[in-house]
Amino acid sequence: MNRLLLLCLLFVAFAAHPVTGTADTDMQAAKKVCTTPAHRMESGKKNWWQERHEQKAAAAAQGGWELVFIGDSITHGWEKAGKQSWQQYYGKRKALNLGFGGDRTEHVLWRFDHGELDGYSPKVAVIMIGTNNTGHRKDPPQAIAAGVKQIIGRIQSKSPETKILLLAIFPRAANKTDAQRVNNDKTNALLAKLADGTKVQFLDINDRFLLPDGTLSKEIMPDLLHPQQKGYAIWGEAIEPTLKAMLAN
């Protein structure tokens, strides 16, 4: 068999049965992890995560919540460094904090499937989640966005009238070229496409935390990830006009 004929036969065989690339396989695996509900409970003993989940599910069951914040340690921090600003902006509102330190998209999904979104129908849900997907596993942007999309779907399924304010994942690391910052930024570009202009609004307030050259100051986030009091004050002020309008309608 001459070489030209052999090459032709190989081309035909590849076209008929293309080989799936490793990158595509890895992407599908990452998406599955980010979109499959998972808990963080420990076998044989009750840890802080389970205790917080039970407390939040019990609070949810009380009903009457008009505003809910959903996320990880950054949202959890409204109860700590952000306590003053929470009281200022949300103290007179019926607001529930569903932020859990260390959570990723799959953990939010599990919590929603186990009571934290039952018994009430908030007017607005504020979502900011995904930086731990970047930081813990280096999940690709497409996988993180798929997880966030599932979270939005859960809310819409359980509470169809709830409006969603989807926030861009906050900046992390000192410099804009840091790999984790870049991964979050790429994810944010995909999250923006999840907005529908009516029930889901996307808001990027990240520039409020940054210097003109894109540097993240330790004055805002001392560990270059979690806001201190000043950071929560910026957060509350930045989303208030949008949030107020959403709650009013």
C-alpha cells in the first residue's frame, strides 16, 4: 500500500471516529462536580457546617424572608466583619444570610435541596459564589458558570417569583494578572450571559474594590480575598440602588 493511500485511509477513519480530547473529558468531569449537589458533613460527628445548615434550614422554615444572600465565606462574613453594614442596609429588611465559609457551587445546590430554600419565597436572592471553585480545585470558568446556572435554576424552580441579583465573583489576589483573579474574571464574563434582563440581573461591582491599575488593596481585603468592614460598606452601598429597585417591584 503506497503512502498516499494509507494517509487517505487514516483520514477517513479519523473523520468517522474522532478521538475525544482529554481537555473535553476534563471539562465535562469538572462540570459534573460543580453541578452535582454535595455536602461537607463529617461521618460520625456533627461539624460546624452541619450545625449551620440545620440552623439556616430552621430559620428558612419560619418563613417571611424577603431578601436572601447566597454564597461562601465572603457572604458569611456579613455576620462578622460586615455586621455593621448589614445592620445599616438590611437590619430593617427581612433578610437571611445563607453564606457558608468554604462553600463551592455544589454545596449551595445540596443546601437548597435540603431545606434552605423551603418555606418562603423571597422577593430577591443575591448570589455571589465561585471563588472557592477557583481556589480549591482550579475549576475552569465554564464549569463554575455551569454550577451557578444550576443554582439559579434551583431558585427559579422552588420560588418562580423571586428575582435574582447575580454578582460578579469578587476580585482576589493583589494583581490583575494573578491566575486565580484571571479565572474568576473569565467566569464573570460567562455569568453575565446568565442575566435575562427581567428575573435575573447581573451586576459587577468589582471596580469599587480596586485601585485604578487593578491592584486589590489589603485595606479592603487584608488577605486579598475576604473584605474587612470597609469592603462590606462598599458592597452594601454599591448594590443598594439595584437592590432597592428590585425589592420595590
